Amino acid sequence: NPVPPLQVIRPEPCGVCGSRIRFGKTAIKCCQCQLLLHTKCREQCPSLCVPRPHHHAWPREGVLADFAPSTPPLVPKLVVQCVTEVETRGLTETGLYRVPGAEQLVREWKRKLLRAGGALPALSSVTDIHVVCGVLKDFLRGLKEPLGEGIASPLTLLPGAATDIPDDAACDTALRHVVSKLPPANRDTLAFLMLHLLRVSQSPDCKMDVLNLSRVFGPTLVGHSSANPTPLAIMEDTPRQCKVVARLLSLPPSFWRGFVGTEQENLVPI
């Protein structure tokens, strides 16, 4: 069911031959299944088409629950896919999550994944695994509320940040309590991410121990001590944020598996 020929604004692959349709070139798009193809490939196109399921694009920013699936574990597919890709081919890379990926590629792939919604394109075509790491970090940074919002905040469940408790056992108990009270999507995703970061920390090739990972993820995962922190407060919060993530990574894997399940902690999305 072709519509009149149109001009391509964003380069996309032809649904018949697979070659990219370049900017400004004329193409044909099916009004029923949205298949895009070169005008020259029209004769090779199947006569029958099946409407494609419509996937709603994710918002550009939002709270984590906006991106989570409707059934547990409530971990966004974007997070699962990035983690799966990193664990498939990145655990031998030095400086995982510390070495930056090309900024433009990180932005492009994040935008592509958010626009795709539930039907994510494969990340196997991303040559540099540091770009995949960058997409995951940028996604977490872009949330309206940090993934671990409240874990280190004196305004929430504890009279003070968990790391202020001098006794190790009491500190761990307090952290477990705060984690369990997080919104379900935040809790499940934090658990999934902690299990992943523990595997990264245990890879000798990565040279990213718990301390290094906590420095990278502290400001991204943990909220501030006030709703609108000043630049000075941000500076003062940073060591505490890193300490909180290091504490979270010191909790046993069995605690985190309790939220995502042993079989689902590294679930490859279909």
C-alpha cells in the first residue's frame, strides 16, 4: 500500500535490499506497515504486508518507572540491553565505564533507543563498547530523579545518611531498609545494576574495582542532601555519594538477587 514518493530526511535502511537510503533521495513508504524502500526496489517488495505493532517512543526524560516494563523485574529494556552487551564483549576492556565513548555516538544511540521504545535496535553494531557504557550512564544521568533517590538523603527514611552510621552492621541494615523502600522500578533496576557492577569489579582486565566504580556512579545514582543543592553542596555531597555506592556494592549478591531473581539478573531482551 504505497503512498506517493517522499524525500528522505533521516537516512534509513531500505526494507528490501538493506542499503541505506540517503538524505534527500526519493523513497516509498507503505502506509500500512510503514516499510520504507528505494523506488527501484518496489518490484521486489512482497505483495502482502503485515501491519507492524506500534511501539510508543519513550519520553526524552522521566522517572525510571516511565521506562520500566509492566511485569517484574521492573528493569527498563534499555538498561538490560546495554548491560547484556557490555557483559557479552566488554569484560576484557580496561577502564570500563571510566573511559568515555565518543560523545556524538553516545547521544545518537541514546536518542535512537529512546525513540524505538520497546522495540530496541541491536547494539552489536556499536563497535566501541565504551559508547554502550556511555549510553547507559547518560540514560541514568538524564532521569528526573536519580535511580537511588533517597538512599543518602536525610529528608527521607533515615535521620541521616546511611554512611554516617559508624557501625558496619547497622549501616548495612539501614541501607537494606532504604533500598527495599525504593519505588519498585528503582529498586529492581538498582539491584540489576549492582549485580552487573560487581561482575565488572571482579574482572581483572577491566581494572575497575569497587572504589573506581563508586567514583564513576556515585553522583549518577545517589541523590543530593537537598532538593536544590548549591554548587558547594554538590561538591560536599560527592564523597558521600561515592561512599554510598561503595557500600551498596559491599552488600552480598544474594541480597540483590532477591529483587531480580537469579535467572533474570542478566536477562537478554527479546
